[in-house]
Amino acid sequence: MKKKFLEQMVGEGLVEHHIDSYNKFVNTRIQKIINDIGEIQPDLPGGEELIIKLGDVEIGKPIVKEADGSMLQITPNEARMRDLTYSARVNVEMTPIFEGIKQPTETVTIGEIPVMVRSDICPTSSMTEEERIEIGEDPEDTGGYFIVNGSEKVIVSMEELVNNKPIYQLDGEEEICRINSERTGYVQRHVLTRKKDGIVNISFANVKKVPAVVIMRACGLETDRDIIQHISEKYSGDIYLNIYENDVETVEDALDYIGRKSGINKNRQERVKEILDRYLLPHLGREPEDKEEKARFLGTMVKNIIALGKGDIKEDDMDHYANKRLNLAGDLLEMQFRSVFLGKWGFVARMKYNFQKSAKRGRLPSLQSTVVANTMTSQIMSAMATGNWVGGRTGVAQRLERGNRIKTLAHLRNVVSPLSSQRQHFEARELHPTHWGRLCPVKTPEGMNIGLRKHLAIQCEVTTGMDEMNKNVLRQELEDEGVKR
């Protein structure tokens, strides 16, 4: 049994979770991000209409641009020896539609991404041991890391609260519900609070501390009776207290109230509707018809947070590993890629700006000339080099420990908590019963990081969640068996 386990696990099996996560990122997740955007529509002077349709994504093999301008394939060992970055180009098909007339499709290079050693797009993944030796590679090297400017870098696994599941907690005299609503890689954090006065407020996106019942009314619950039925008649007294706390009686009143609280002045109701569609519990959908289900889900959270304050239910244990998930290398790269692509001065914004600037000169440029590929590449590689990640995370990418093989494998199976080492966090640092079989009870550093930096147990495997299609199939099967939401 022991021999069979060693044959299966020692080697690539110990870092398979990182490799699988990265493969999923390059094979499906980049394409999903592009599909979510769908099209780019620059504002041209003179009212002319230009739509750029985004199509298929193609990721090449690791290459290097030589001094004479030639592009040559590169191996991991060559990248180490020459202090190069082991990266591959990302190409996207773009089809311009000018004034309703479809133009020829172009393949545009939007930038480069780092290549994980032994991933699908790394040539060494399909080589035999003899072939790896010929190009200067260790035939037993596990991979699962990157090479940036000649330095080997590992993206460590980061602990996060489980997505799409409300977590209820007591904080002094206040009840709190947190939920990270995730859809296709985009995560929107929501926080519900209930203080001594009994009012339940919700904060998400640009909406700060708005009564939850106002959000429910804005989602289409016109009458007080509808709101009570979506929460619970058992707590009708507490719900009426929330309803009569503000002068909101209709859906339009609710939209205006949210708009005023959020500082929206122009097209207030339409913009609030867009916020509710896009940012309120996006895992339930982003279409106007999804608002009823969002109101029902929000009502359940309001009911439970009231029940927690009255002692009818117990608070959740945030340190229980059922309430946590690990963000692996592919997940974290997806977050960074999405931020660089869609940020305020990201790829899409810069492309629009370059089109508008060229159009003012009386000409429409080629698609490739409007793309500043170096910008996206430099931002992603800078994050890999420094370890500073989107969302304020630090230490995400680290120099790979090469003291000996055991240290290397331990570093590749490192798990880091997002909690600050400057604070006490006694309960988060303690050994929890649910760590059994998942995390090593011994391997953690002394000092400020004790209990916050952990390592996967030797027989622990990390599974990945279901995609949206499989979730819908499972949901339909449960409903066919009579399971109600």
C-alpha cells in the first residue's frame, strides 16, 4: 500500500493541483473572460459606429524574442541560464464591424502570460525522461512553478472563505453575515449587519449600508406582505421595524433611495437597476428576471441573521474547513488577468482610447496597432516578480525554495491564510479538527506567521469544483427528484 502510494504521489502527483489549475486557466478560463466581454465599442467622433467582436483565444508555446527580431522556442533551462521569462503569447481573434459592415477578422497579440513548467503548453510535459535530460532538465522535476527573469517562482495556495455560501457570525453586540458571490471568476463580497436597533443593512459594490428590505423592494417586492413572506412570518415584528424605518413604499421609491445613498444623480433609477443586475448576488444571475430569486435569497439571509441575534441558530465556525476553499495558481492568475484586462487603465480601456485618438486624426488604425501588448505583459510579470496581487494581497508569488527536494515540495504545497500576521487571530492560528488529513499539524513556522502559513498533508489531494453546466445538470436532477429550493 505504501509503495503504491509513493508511486502515485511522489513526483508530479504532489503538485498536480497547481498544474491542473493552470491548465484549466489557459484552456478554458481565458476564453471565458473574453466571452464575457464579447465586444469592444469605442466612441468615434461624428457618431460613427464601430464594434469589435472578440473571438477565439489561442495560446502559443514558450518563446523568446532575440536581438535580431526572430522568435524562437525556449526551454525552461534556457530561461534559467539566460535570465529570461518563460512565457507564451496570447492571441485573440477580433472582427471589426464598421457601420454595420463586417470587416476581415484579424488575429491580434494582446500580451504574454507566464508558462508553468510541466503544464500543457510547456513542451517538457510531453517529453520522455531521456528527452528532458538532453535539454538540461531534471527528469524527476515536478514542475508546478514559473520562471520570471531567470528566477523560479511559485504561486502559493491562498485560503479564502467559500464562495456563494452565507457565513453567520456574532461580533460583540452585532450580527454579521458575509457571502462572496462568485460567477465565472468574478467575486463580489456582500456584508449584512444587524445592530442593537434591529435594522439589517447590506453593503456590496458601491452600495453601502442600505437597509436589506429596501434592496428587496427594489428587486420587485411591491408590498410589505411580499417582503414578510420572502423572509419569515415568525419574525414579522422585526421585519416591520425594518420596513417602517424608512419612507420607501414602492419599487421606484426604493430605487431612488439606493441611488441617493450611493451618490448617483444622473439616470438614477436605470443605473441602480444595472447595479442590482450586475453586482447583487451575481452567482444567481445577471439578468433582470433574476431579481426575484435574488430577493428570495436575500430574504433567507435576513431571516437567519435575525434568528442568530435571537439565539435560534448558532453562528458558523469560520475556521471549519468546510467554510474555506483554496485559490490555486490558475485561480490567482485568472484574478490578475481579469484585473489587467478590465481594469480602469487595462487592456480594454487603453484600446478604446487608442481608437478614439486615431479616429480624431481622420483614420481608422489596424487592430494590432491599437493594442499595447507590453502593458498587459508588464503588469502580469510585475505581479509575478514582486508577489503583489490584485485585491491588496502580498507574497502571492514567491521565490521557489531549492535548498533540497523536500523543501521544494513543501514550498509547492504551501497554504497561506489572508489574515494579517500583525494581529493576534488566536482561533485562526490554532489547530482545528477539520485540518485532520488535509493540513500538516507540525509544519508551520515559529513567530508571527505561526498557524497562518501551513502545508498540505502528504496524502491530501485538492479537488476542483464543477463548472456552470454541470451545476445546472445536478440542479435539474435534484429538482426532478422533488428537492425544492
